[in-house]
Amino acid sequence: MSTTKRDKYPEHIYLDYPPFNGWSVIMRGHGLTPEQVEEQVKAFDPGLTSTGVTEEEHFGYMPRVKNCGDRLGTNCDQDGEWHGHWYALKANPDPSTHFTLAAYKDAEASL
């Protein structure tokens, strides 16, 4: 399983646990300032703004998986179809596994 084979960040990630519970933005690195997080969220989609909810995590990425439950012990809407999947890793010093998650909202909804 690859931990580093993604080239494009920031990117969407679906999380089903608090405080995210839905689509969020995943970006490379730890120790990002609120300004850097906001910049990355805007780079992903200029119509979004960060809610200020962030979390530093360690992830790997499996670029091609078909049966999530068999390979990763999870299920998703794409189970049975070829797709990519993020998976959690134990905390470690390898910077290629360091990611920041950011919850977002539609910028116009906050006006």
C-alpha cells in the first residue's frame, strides 16, 4: 500500500466522524497556520471558506481498491467499484504521512 502516491493537494476527503462528518479538505503537512489552511481551502475551491476546525493526522493512500471492506475494513459508497482510498496510519516521523484536515463551508453561506 502506498503512503505517498498522491500529487495534487489540497483535495477532498470524506470523513464520517466528529467534528467533520462529511466532506472536508485534506492538505499536506502539519503545523499549518490558520492563514495557510484558509489559503489551501480557497485553492481547492474559491467558493469555500474554512470553519476553523482542523485536525492533524497521519494517512496513507491506496490508489486502486475495489472492495473496501476486504482490504481496509471499511465500507463506502464506491465499494465494488475501482477507486482510491485514504487510510489512517499510526503517528510517525515520516513527513509523507503528515496531513491536515480542514472542515469548510460555502463562503456565500457565511455572508
